[in-house]
Amino acid sequence: MPSALSTDVLIVGAGVAGLWLNARLRRQGFSTVLVESASLGGGQSVKSQGIIHGGAKYALHGALSGASEAIADMPRRWREALAGTGELDLTGVRLLSDAHYLWSPGTLAGNLTSFFASKAVRGRVDQVKGEQLPPALQDPRFKGKVYRLAELVIDVPSLLTRLAELAGDGLLAGHDIEPLLDNEQLVGLRVDGRDIHAQRIVLSAGAGNAALLKVLGLSQPAMQTRPLHMVLVKGPSLKPLYAHCLGGGPKPRITVTTHPAADGQWVWYLGGDIAEAEGVAREPAEQIASAQKELGNLLPWVDLSQARWATLRVSRAEPQQSGLTRPDNAFLAEQGRLLVGWPTKLALSPDFADRVIDSLERDGIRPGPAATLPELPKPAMAQTPWEQLLP
């Protein structure tokens, strides 16, 4: 029988949100245990494109939405953490690109100019030309316009590795989770037969929150999932590109991020409109054909003759919204000792941690006496989609 434990905060779900929260709490002196039933970051985190949004893509109609205002401060907070001067020390995490870009094919260039002259985005963007263009767009045949956003793109595997280091001895691989009750009140969780008492229990397991809530006999907060059908392209001719390509609508026509593979080649990871409604309905071969056609139209100078292709279905988990709309902020619901939340996107992980810490402060939860944890079984690190699908 594994020994019982007591901790200040017990967190279930070790994606970036759970790991970030865990590191913030430990830095403030709280004892924590972070439970993961599969691999670190293996849900939504490792399937993310790594973009730390500042909200510009949500203002494509020339007006700032709630989403763009809520997320506007995230790039600064992440940059400070990456520099070692922020709320966490993330020095050593690989920065894939110091900026994200918006580009328009020639037909939309006029619309883009007026959009970026609008008050909504003035000061957040700069037009780039010539050698300042992303390498994949530095071709004489490129006729569009490109704007540099004050955003960044991070390498999620190196982020997960660093956050796991900051977790110290508190990571626990655990599969069978049951409520731990005292007078019918939740006081902790039983994880693989080990009782873990905690002042607060936080569920940050993304899509896994639904099953955890069911185990705890709860139906609220309700969860929604919004599916994506992402495309991966790997080939010797690919050059780095981190950009949204604008179409005529409110969403990017295609969003490209570029990731290093173990063999030294680059992988393009394609999201945006192509991965949403129509893309979700397509079979993989159809989705790949659609992406090949789109890239052929947008970037005809890129040689894709030796490229290898794959698709990946991703289910984004969020608190339920009317009309399946995307929430503007990180979300947290509180019920006694239980806190349940979703960051709603990678960039908002610091916002999610803020909400948990604010709740602890409001309820007067303080770090308890320092406790030494026994050696716990550790979860493995997640593999990236390109390692799994395009080795």
C-alpha cells in the first residue's frame, strides 16, 4: 500500500497549464503534487503550434474583441519568463521565432493596408520587406504584404522539459483516481491506492476534466470540445515560416508554424481555417490534397515534390459556451476545495495560474509546513506529433 501524502495543492493534469501553475505555486512556497495519467503535455499542449498570441488575429475586422484585449499582455509575460526575469525562469526554452507574421496574397494586400492603419492594431504591427521577410517568403514571385506581429513562437517540447524541471519531486504518474472524502466533503484524491490530502485540488486536465468530474460525481462545470484537423508537412526544401495567411473572412486562411525534426529537416504544421469546419469533415487523404492545393496556390515556388504528409486530429477542450464560441479568457470554477479550469489556449496559461492563485489568496490558503515527498513514479514526456507521424 503506497504511503499517504499531504500537500497544499494537488493538481491533476500536467499539460502546460498544470505545469505552469505548479511552478508558480512552488515558487511561492506552496507544496504541490502534480498527477498525470498519460504523458507530460501529451493532450493539447504538445499538439499546439506554440504561438503566444497577442490578440491581433482576433481583430481582423479592425475592432478589438474581448479575446484580443484579454490576451494582449501574454507575449510580454512569456518573454520575461523566457529571459529569466518573469514569474517563472524559463531560460533554456527554445524560441522558434521572435515574431509571428500576417501575410496576404496579392489580391488582399489593399485590404490589409487599411486594416493595419486602423486604430485597433496601430503600434502592434510593422510592415516588413526584403530581407526582413520570413525565409519562406523571400522569393521574387512573392507579391503580397507581410506584417510582423509583436508575438512569439516557442518550442513546446523544450517548454515542457523546463516546466518538468521546475516541478522538482512533485510529479506523479497516476491512473486510477477516486475522491477522498471526510464527512462527505472532498479533502483529497486517492491516486492508484495512495491517499493524498490537500488544502485545494485543481483539475487542469483539458479534455480529461470531463471524466474526472464524472468520477467526483459532478456535472458542472460543463465542457465543450472544438475539433481541428491539422496537417503536417516535412521536406528538405522547407524554410522557416511562422505566419497567418489572411483570407477574406475573420479567421486566418491558413496558419503555418515550423518545427525542428530530429533528422535536421523542418516540419510545417498547418492550422487556421483549413483545419476547422470543412477540414474536420474531410478524410485524411482529402485534407492533405486540400493543403497541397492551398500551399501550391499561396507558395508556388516551394518545392513540395519530396515532402511527406500526415494529418492530426486535435480536440480543444474548453468550458461550455453558448453556440460553441471560443472563450475569451482562461476559466476557473470553484466548489469547496475543488477548482476546475481550462486555460482555453496555450498563451493563457499564466492567466489560468493567476486565477488559481487569486482564489487561494481570497480563501486565506497559505503554504503549510514544508514536507519531503517520497520518491514517486514519474510520467514520461510526450512525443511530438511529427516524431510520431513523420519519423
